[in-house]
Amino acid sequence: MAFKVAVAGATGNVGREMLDILAERRFPVSEVVALASSRSIGREVSFGDKVLKCKNLETYDFSDTDICLMSAGGTVSKEWSPKIGALGCVVIDNSSAWRYDMDVPLVVPEVNPGALDGFRKRNIIANPNCSTAQLVVALKPLHDRAKIKRVVVSTYQSVSGAGKEAMDELFSQTRAVFVSDAVEVKKFTKRIAFNVIPHIDVFMEDGYTKEEWKMMAETKKILDPKIKLVATCVRVPVFIGHSESVNIEFENPITADEARDILRDAPGCLVIDKHENGGYITPHEAAGEDATYISRIREDATVENGLVLWCVSDNLRKGAALNTIQIAEALVARKLISPKKAS
């Protein structure tokens, strides 16, 4: 079986990554179509050894397309995903537009693949926030073993999570600092070069940011509604790769050694945890990789049944594009979709 796949938002960071990963993982495609806004019609993007010219999302006919990987932003997804789904094309959406809709599965395949069974209600499947995706991959096997009660997480999120303009701003500001030019602040609320900003997304009435709320709400929906989670989300001057410091309180006893063994066997996890200089993973090493890396696993003596760990992943891959393709792979593996056209 081979599927006709459209990538909406193909010229963006995540869209390009989706095309790369489709080719890398040899997803069974009969055809791949690159879609973008009207201003990007004709722009070229790469798919394996092929070059695709972008077509207009607003005029494209989805009636013979099997899967649409949507990475065009929440506003576009809100308008177009229901229309695309109504034509029988499954939308796997990377924005926050559908994550909290009870009729839309929010899926990380290593964690809750069974949630895919309900996708036909809207023909839309949601991809979680990048910081949530890597977190629940690490939490799931530990939750299965000792039942998580509470999580306290501090994130160190790269600028690529805010898009290409954010990456350009870090580059230009860093250069300006070195040559003693004026530092211009456009994308972020404060200078990001050689600085950290404890503010991602908009502020809510309770003082938390929307990014912090997303982590709480999504972890509950994906993993367990009984888990209590509090987050502080911070933007750091790193181009690619999100890191998280995670404190976990369990109902049942679990040692650091037990957690290490469990995580070594868990899907999507790679434990690099040596008690020596450099015996851990940083965003630099995680960039371009698929795994969720876990380091610095240790017991927390301040609470009963507590652990602390360090979690790192490429936010453009596992946090976005890779997870989207893994959802498509899970649909195929579970025989939940079939091609509209026989291959």
C-alpha cells in the first residue's frame, strides 16, 4: 500500500523537516505534494532526491489525498483541517488548534497509540506541544511502573520552537554583540543572545504562560488526568533542542537504578547517564536525532518516592515533524487507513 501525502506549510522549519523524515523513514508514499500559502506558490522544497514545487493550499483538491501533514499554524488549521477531513483525508495537525478538542485524539505513539482509534470523529489527529512530547515519552514507562502523582518541570527551550524568524534573531543578535553593534529585539520580548527569557507564549490570568498551561493540559490528556503538573518554561539561546529538568513524585517506591533500567528498555528513550564529566546529553548532541535522551537520573530525598532527571530532544523532530510521521506510521500499522487509490 502506498499513500498520497500532502504537507501543508512545506516551506517552514517543521514542514521541511516533515519532508526529510518522510524520505528518511521511507514512508509508503505514492505521491508527496508540498503545499503553502499563495505567496509561496512555486517555491522549491526537497523530498529525498526530488525537488517539489509548492502548490496553493487554498486551491488544492484533497479529494484523492490520503493524509495531510498540517504545519501551517493554528489559524490556518482551524479553517482548513475540518474541510480537508470532510473530504476523507486524515489531517495530522502540528498546531495547538485541536489539541484540547475531546473529539480529536492527542497522540504520542510511544505513549497512547490506542487513542488513534477515535480519529474518525473529525478525521483530525493532534500533535502535542514540543515540550510535552519529549516529556511524556520519558514519563510513560515510569508511570506504568510506579504511578506518578506530581511533576515539576523547568524547560530550557531552543529558539527554533518559535520559528525561523526567532532563529534569525538569535543569529543576528549574537553577531551584533561580537561586533559591538546595537542589538535589535523583534521576535522576543527581550534580548535572547547570551540571555534567557522566562516567558513563552502569552500570559494567562493566573500568572502562568500558555506554554506552561499546555504542558499541564496535554500531559493529563495523553498520559493520565490524575497527574498534577506545574511548569516553568524558559527560552534559551540554543538553535535546536529542548531540555527539561524534571522532578517526579510517585505513589510507589522506585529507585534511580530501577528507573534507569526501565527507561533503557522504553520505546523512544535513550539513556546516557554516566557520573562523570560529559556523561550526559545536551541539546547540541540531540540535534538531528530522533530519540528522547535521558540523563542525570537520581533520587529526590526531599519527597517520598521522588526522582529527578534531565530530558533532551530535538524539538523540530520528536517535538513536531517526527511525531507527526510516527502517527501516520501508526495509522498504517494498525490498519486504520487505506489508500483511496490502489497502488
